[in-house]
Amino acid sequence: MVLMTEKWWHDSVIYQIYPKSFNDSNNDGIGDLAGIIEKLDYLNQLGIDLIWLSPVFSSPMKDNGYDIDDYYAIAEQFGSMEEMEELIAEADRRGIGIMMDLVINHSSDQHQWFKESRKSKANPKRDYYIWRDPKADGSPPTNWRSIFGGSAWTYDEQTEQYYLHTFAEEQPDLNWENKKLRQKLYQLVNWWLDKGLAGFRVDAISYIKKNEFKDQKVNGPDGLSSIFEASANQPGILDLLNELKAETFFNYQILTVAELYAEDNKRMQEFTGDDGPFDLVFDFRHVDLDLSEGSEWFKQRDWDLVELKERLNEIQKTYSANRRPAIFWENHDQPRSLNKYLSESEINNYSIKMLAAVFMLQRGIPFIYQGQEIGMTNVKFENIDDYQDLATHGLYQEALKAGYSKEEVMEVVWRRSRDNSRTPMQWSAAQNAGFSKAEPWLKVNPNYQKINVEENLKDDNSIFYFYKKLIKLRKNSPYQEIIVDGKYRPILESDPNLIAYLREKAGEKLVLIANFKNKKVDLNLDYLVEEVILSNYPDHDYRDLKNKKLDYQLRPFETILLKVA
């Protein structure tokens, strides 16, 4: 097996910022670039290496910046190009790189390209987007459902054709079959890389290749079929992505991570590694285990710990040896991990640290989402109008049409809305959690008076300092090579209470054992304990474990990292 070439980022820890919700410097209720600059020392204290910024490009903000109308400009609400350049420079001064969110599956319908495209069928930029004639009865060209619900086609009366949008109608899909368009995209990527970016997270790139425009099997009460089935990862997509890499990424010392949904391990492997178009891909199998097939998050399914372990282990297997997994619990499209993997009554200092250790000590590149390092949780707004997310409103309506009551749908919104992770960062117990002196664009989670950065920094036993320890273990400890590069081997795979895995390199072994349950669990393993490296019960005396076989009773949510023989 060919080993992956070691890259400068191989031991990096990445922190995702959702700029609109991070820190508001000018008190207009919206986070901004200057606000991020103000908090760089905080992030430096945590110990991260790279910041991934969700989009800050010029945008009408129909989908919070994922609808870009000018790739060469910064949205006024976030600041200016000068402030973007200052952020890159100030972060670099602290040894932190900046990654941007590259959204090139689609643009805004307010982008100049689309404005030209819709003027006439003869316009030179008409083919920058995907236009099709109606069916004979005037209905959309296919029965595809957009990710946000409703038809993926919108009719344009001026030219009497439909245009395709995988997401909202304000986000028309770019036509990657057009060579001139592709060159325009490569130019803008290189323009940004020349400004000193450390890399890109590449958004929704699964959808850029469209082959057959035909109806698919109906899979919902709306009579439509998920666009995922019709357009994700189609044959020929790798040719386009490899061209993107050759024209842009390959010529810079950067890190790329792609948002991809693929159907099997082999397919995922094709997109990553030295011979793939991206360095890393986000694999969502473990965070989507509560969803039924399709993109409708109101179709929930039950899961158990054994299934979660199977998915985590399968991800590790997929990206072993010559690839690295991007490891994560949270991002801006996911609810908070504490509410996904724990019941509300189980969320406490021990269980939060348990999840942190399970995540951070796996093999791969860890991505921490803002607020995760202080234990932020989901929010329960009483009224659907308090939610700002397009997907939440679209799927709320779709669930009502499917026969769910408003009360049932709100329960799902509380579990799954993307706004769960987008509430303003909780800096202190001051007004609006210290995020802004103005009313925030999205309401603050009411628990900010107890869960906030200021409280975390006061307490040596806080979630923040536990994450800091985990980062130090990965980057500056006697065990860093094992944790970063060591093999991952799952153990106790069928145990319904425990997550456990070995990390091995050059004859040395670490074992991570985590009690996932709010009860005591007996543990007996045939390993000789040489050292107790980390625990989420810091006041406990573990001396009795050393130089003995592992025979121990774990307390509720107890998690230990051991050096063993």
C-alpha cells in the first residue's frame, strides 16, 4: 500500500467559524471580519492551526452567504477586502492559516453572470447555467426535488425556460460543461489563493456533473424525487474535479476539504488522497445516522451505540494508510453534537468531555465548530418564525404537507434545524451573550448565562481547557506521533455501552475507552497499563491501574486514554 505523502497540515487542528454568528465588532447584530480579528488571541490560546470561514463573499444572503453575487468582493455586512487581508495577515502572525468556503456548484441569481444568462437564449452567458424547456404540459423538465424542498426547477417567463437549482431558487446551478465558465471559476480560485489563503473547504461539489435529465422514482408525498439520486457524483465528475485541481490547487501549498456525499467506500476514496482531487473529504455517515434515506430530516430513525461505532470505524477504514479522514462532530449544517448523541438529561461536564475525547483522539484531521469547545447546545425557539434558515422553513412546510402536526414538526426542528448551530457565539453572561450590543440577527440561546467563554476560561476543569489538552496531546506531547499517524484499530465493537479503540505506531500502543452511558460499566481487557494519560475525571487517583491488567469499573461517561502493552 502506498503511504500518503506527509503534508504541512498533517497534524493540524481546524476551527470552523460561521462569521455571521461569531463576534459583532460594530454592534449591528451581525458578526464580522473585525470581530474575528478581535478573537484571534482566544483561538490561539485554544491551540488551533487553521480557521475555516463560512462564506464572506458579496451575497444577497438568501442562504447566509452560500448564494454569491460577486466572488471578488466581501459582503458589506462582514466588512471590506482590506479587513479580509488584515485577517489573513493577523492570523498568519499567530501561526494560523485562513481557509475560505468555496461555493462553485451554484451562484446567486443576482450574480452578473445569471443576470446576463436570463436575458435571452442567445446571450453569450446563457450556457453558464442549466436551462431546459418545459414538458409538453408546461411542467418542469424533471421531477427532481431541491435539497431545500419543492421543485429543483424555476420557470423564467422572459425566455420561457426553466433553470435548475439544487438548493434554493435564488441559487441557480452553474453549468460545469461550459469550458469558458470553468476557466472563470479557476481564475477566481487562483486570485484568492494569491492573497495567501491556506486552503478551501469546497461546498456541495457532489452536484456539479449532470448527465441525464429525466424523471426519477418518486420518493415523497410531494410527487418528487430527491435531486441527490439524479445528480450527485455522476460519471465524469472526477474529470472535472481533477481539472479543477490541476488548474488551481495543485500549484499552491494548501489544504482542500470537500463536502461530498458518496454511496460507498471505494467511491469516497476516489475523491481524496495524493491521487485524488482533494486532500480530505467530509464523510457524513456518522452524523446522519439519525436520518432515513433522502434529505428530509423530518424522517427520523432510531440508532444505537453499536451502529455509531460501525459508522465511525467504517470511516476510519475508508481513509486508512494513504489517506486521512476529516473528523468532526459538528458544523454549520448540523445540530449540536451534545443533543444528537446524548439525551438532554445526560449532558454534563463528563459526557461532553467524553464526546470530545472520542472525536479528537481518532486518526485524522479534527474540525472543531465554534462553540463546541465550550459545550454549546441546541436551542428551542417556540415559534417557527424565530428560525432564519431556509432549509428549516422549506422542510417545515414539506413535513406539514406530509401530514405531521405543527407540534411534531417543531420537535424535529428542535432536533435538526441548522439554526441550532448558528445561534450567536456565547462569549459571556452579558447582554446577547457578549456577541453584540444590538439585537442579533438570530436569537441567542437562553442558556448563555451559564454556558459561555468567560465562564469556561475561569475554570481549569472546563470544557475549553479539556479541548486544549486534547489539542496539546495531538501537537506537543510524547504521544503526538501515535495520535496523528498511528494506526486505528477498533475494539469492543459489539459492546452496547463502550466506545474503544487502539492507536498504534512503532510498537507503542494507546487505548481510548469511553463509557457512553450514564451508569457504571465493568471493563476487563487483556492489556497491561503502563500510564494513564488522560481522564475526564481529573480528581480520581488512577495509581491502582498501573502495571496491572485492565480490570476496572468505569463511572458514568468516564473516559480514559491509556498507554498499554
